[in-house]
Amino acid sequence: MYKYNGLSENLISVFGEKVYKLSLDGGMTCPNRDGTLSYGGCIFCSDGGSGEFAEPFCDDIGLQIERAKEKVKFKAKSKYIAYFQNFSNTYGEPRFLKKIFTAAISHPDVVALSIATRPDCLGTEVLNVLKDLNKIKPLYVELGLQTIHDKTAKFINRGYDLVVYLKAVEELKKIGINVVTHLILGLPGETEQMILESVRLVGQLTDGIKLQNLQVLKGTELERLYNSGQVKVLDKEEYLDLLCKCIKILPPNVVIHRLTGDPPKKILVAPQWCANKKDTLNSIRRAFSLQNVVQGDDSDDEFRL
Ligand code: SF4
């Protein structure tokens, strides 16, 4: 029996009840999109900066929170994580970052802050802002690593090497911040062994992990490569098999934040099997059951997130 540490269960143990994420927009861009590093961005990155479900940007973060709460009203819960997902959310003036993030964590229903960013957007001043925020409410910083292999990183135009990620993790841990790392399974040219090497190394460093298959979205460089036959995507069985292998080698303390992506259907090119998140999660549950993989308390909360 392989037990894994699901996010839902973990949040209940930390906050005493179910906690939901509110996707917010900090109005950021990304050095890999604005010409600082490149204009194209990572080859899989969509126009929305890999965060299509966020509230539209408006200066008033409190208002964004109220609007986002309306959307999850059916879940009728009072505790939330303010989640800044799209683009690189520490790519800005430290004073501006402090202002918007403080506005988010000051909301009485927000119990924690989650910030997705690049490891090369964590300079000293930014780290100081994050350190102060973390003293007010818990802070999760999500790093979009995708792979530990620099050859693949170059191919996907990630724009930084592994060593940058390693340093960022060290700095964040030094100031007590919870680090979550995002990996994509099935990147071009990666073998199963390479994928498991990424999972193994990240598992030793990170507090939490997000796993998903490679998804081709409209308007991306990846779409061009896919349409010209230069890139393939995993079929469902291949992904489920890989996912089980990844879960089995992760240390039990690493919290699993994501088992599949949630691509916006209208811009998903391939694979179409992941268009329906609920269906994919049910398939994952069946695959886990066949492979004796269960969540820590045998609950299936992760699948209802
Ligand atoms: S770092 Fe994130 S926002 Fe920037 S190009 Fe890559 S996926 Fe897009």
C-alpha cells in the first residue's frame, strides 16, 4: 500500500476545515514574455499566462476576492487561499507586490496566500516582502520548474537553468516559506527515467508538488510543433501509469497539490482526454486503486477539489 499526502486532507489538518482557492489576477506579466528573456515564453504557455481561471484584473484585490467567492459560493465555505496563478507573480516592484499581497491576506476570510512565480523572479527585496507576509499568514510559493533537465528546459524555452531553481528553494526555505513545485509529465524528448529523476529530486526539496500531463493549447509554439508532428502527447493510460510511478517514489511528507491539469476546453488542442477534469480524476482514482495507492487517511477528498 502506497499512501500519499493529498492537499485537501493536508489543508484540513493545517486550518481545521476545508479551504478553497480563489484565483486572483495581480496584473503581472513575465520576463519570458515581455522581451526581458524572450517574447515567446515557455512553448506551452497560453495568452493567459497559464492561469485562465483567474478573476479579471482590477486594482481592488478585495473586490476580486468577493467576486471569486461568488463563483465558489456553492461550496459555501468561509476559509480561502488567495491564489495568484497567472504569469509570474513576483515579477514587479517590491512596493507594488507588498500592496496587492497585503490587501489579499488582510481579507478576513483568507487564511493563506499562494503565489505562482519563476525562481528567477525572487531577488532579495522580493524575498523580504515575502518573509514579512509569511509572518502575517502562511505563504505558499509555487515554482514552475516542469523538469530538472536543462536540455528539455532549453527546448521548452523556460529561460533559466536548474541551479536557479535550487537556489530559490534554498532561499525560500531559509525564510520559512512553503515551496510547491510544478512538474509536467511527457515533455518533448523526455523518457520515463528522466521524468522519474525530476520527481525524485524535487521530492527531496519541495514541500508540495503539482503534477500534470503536457497539454497543447491554442496559439502556442507547442501547438505549431504538435501540428507539424514534431511533438507527441501522452495518452491517458500512459499518463496514469506514469503518475502512479511518480506518486510511489515521492516521500510521504510531500503534499500532492495536483494530479492533473484543468485546461480551458475552448483552447485545448490535445490531448482531448484531459478536457473533462472530473472524468480524469475518476480514472486516476481507479488507476490508484489498482496500484494500491491511497491518500493518507483513505479519503478521496483530493478528487473533489
Ligand atoms: S514562466 Fe509561466 S508565465 Fe512565463 S512564459 Fe513560462 S509558463 Fe508562461
